[in-house]
Amino acid sequence: MAYLFTSESVSEGHPDKVADQISDALIDNFLAFDKDSKVACETLVTTGQVVLAGEVKSHTYLDVQKIARDTINKIGYTKGEYMFDGNSCGVFSAIHEQSDDINRGVDRATKEQQGAGDQGMMFGYATSETENYMPLALDLSHRILIELAALRRENKEITYLRPDSKSQVTIEYSDDNIPQRIDAIVLSTQHDDFADDDTMLAKIRKDIVGILIPRVKTKLPQNLQDLFNDHITYHINPTGKFVIGGPHGDTGLTGRKIIVDTYGGKGAHGGGAFSGKDPSKVDRSAAYATRHIAKNLVAAGVADEILVQVSYAIGVVEPMGIFINTYGTCPFNMTDGEIAKIVSKIFDMRPFAIEERLKLRSPIYSETAAYGHMGRKNETVTKTFTQPTGESITLEVELFTWEKLDYVDKVKAAFGL
């Protein structure tokens, strides 16, 4: 019997994502001037206020207030009528030095013996149902909001959009897990005030269905375009008016959108958030590493769908173990346990090895903090950072290294494919 599966996404202007982006902007600035910085910073945003808290060990000094304000302005909160804007909001910092009790378990005589920054389990997932090896419902949810943000910034075809928005896509699958059609799309977008509520709702629905969705569709491969149909159920701003939004409408916190950040409910999640953490925190680095493993395994033909779990003890260099689930999609006669043993020989999962392999001691994290950490484009960009003293540094960094298919040949060789 066919079944439905749903995933959601939230925009860069969602209050929780505003908090994530501020936290990751701080990470990038610390790493730009001191690549060995240890940082765990949390952000709270609410009406007219930003609160920064956390622990840092670094040789650099930053103007954290300016970084927070610049991030907020870049997102699009630039007007007083939003009741939260980068130029006028208050920014309170309660960031202090990292505990020596934590740091002693991470720093060692040699970097190769670096211990895990925390205990816990991390998951990576990949599926062959999309070109970027991501679950389709989540991929479409992200694409809808990315295109909506582009329309907001263009301010031509749709001129009333504000930064806060959410999307949700429901896909109908066949018994053999093949996407058949899009069953429903939910979109709530913040907007300027209208004189008449009924006119407002009709206008927004017409623009979303007639302008946004076609733009999203044309950027998809043909097989995914075919999933769009005349029978999609649309819920556009289903509560009605959405003028009050962003941090004024709902308090935002770092790390509250971990399913949006990963796989939209597919696979599994270990519970640890990513944003605001330097790569010594395996919540972040090992989650990227397991995604890298899962994606390369699927691309190599080991299975059509793969979940990878790794677990750690704080201060211990070697992981507790690696678990693999192929959901019965492995085309050759090998158990998941046998696959896991081979995987553990291909991929070095010690914390420092992960940092080195994926180039995680670079300022690459601001770009991860909205529209998902996984399934993104691997590319090299140039970024400039400035200290309060006026000193600037320009760096060339490689983004989303965990999305590279650079281990496919090694995997094929190890499995005889």
C-alpha cells in the first residue's frame, strides 16, 4: 500500500535560524583568526534583544556585538517595524572562558590523540532518490524557501515578503519506496500588512502557486518536475495573517531545528545540535563525517539507502563503534555488520582525522546555518574577516566538504564493485 512521508524546512529569517546564524558567524570569526579556537556559543533572540552565551578558548578578540548585528542585517531584519533589526536591537554577551575540565579531555600532546569533545552518538544518512542523495521531501522544502528568499531580495515579482517563513512537503511513495507524486505543500510566509485580509490571502496564494512554485519546478530535473500535478493540496498561510514574525513573534534559540538541519525525519538523529560548536565537538564533526560516509557508500553502489551511526566517549580518541543500516537495499550478499567492518577500515573516525579530512578548522560554518547542513553544494569561496583593531584577513575556504564524492573509488575497491 502506498504511503505518505512529510518533511519541513524553515527560512533564514525564522527566529531559531537567526540564532543559529549568529552562533555560526561567531565560530567563523574565531576560526579565521585562530584556527585552534574552542568555541561553544548559544544565541537567544527575542523582541529587540540578542543574548550571547557560551564558552570560548581562543587567542583572538572579537567584537561579538558587531558580528551579531551584521548577521541580522544580512538576513533582512533591517526595519524598525519588524520590532527586531540589526541596527537597533540590544546585544548582551555572557561568553566566558571554556572549562579546563572539558578542555583537558580534548587537547593532548599530539593532535592525532585529540579526544572527543563530548560523548554521544551521531548519524549520517543518504538515499539515491535525489541527485544530492537527500530525502526528497526535505530537499523540496529547502528549495521552496531558498527560492522564496530570492524573490524577497529581488523585490520585483513579489514585493510584500518579510524574512520569516516555513515550508512543508508531503510525498506519496509506492510500496517499493519510489516517489509517485507530491501530495501536499504547506507554506507560511511573513508579509507586510494589507488593508484587507481576504485580499491579502488571495494575493499570497496566487503568487505562491503561480510564481514561486513554477520557479522551483524549473530548477529541478525532469523526473522530479513530473511529481508536480494539478491535485496538490496547498495550505498557504493557513492561520491567515502573518505580519508579526521573526524574533518579535517567537523567541529563537540556537540548536532547535536539528531535523531541518539534517534529514527531515528520515534515518535517525543523535540529538546533538551543530551551530555554535567548533569541530572538536563531535556532535558536529562526526555528523558531517557520517554523512560523508553514507553518501559515498550510496554513490559507490553499496546500497540505495544507508544510515551510519558512530558513537564516542568524552576525551577518548577512538569511537565506540560504527553501525550501518542498509534497509535491505544492499544488492550483494553482505550483512550490515560486515559492511560496517569494511567501512571502519576505510574511514578514520578519530576526531582529529575527521577535522583534517573534511578541513573543518576553517571558517566554513555561516553557510551551514540555514537551509540544511547536508545536501549542499561543495565549492570554494573567498571570505574576508575583520577584527576590532581593523586588521583584516582574506581566506579561500572550501564549503561543505562532507558532500564530496572523493571516496567512491576507495569504497568500490574495498567492496570489489
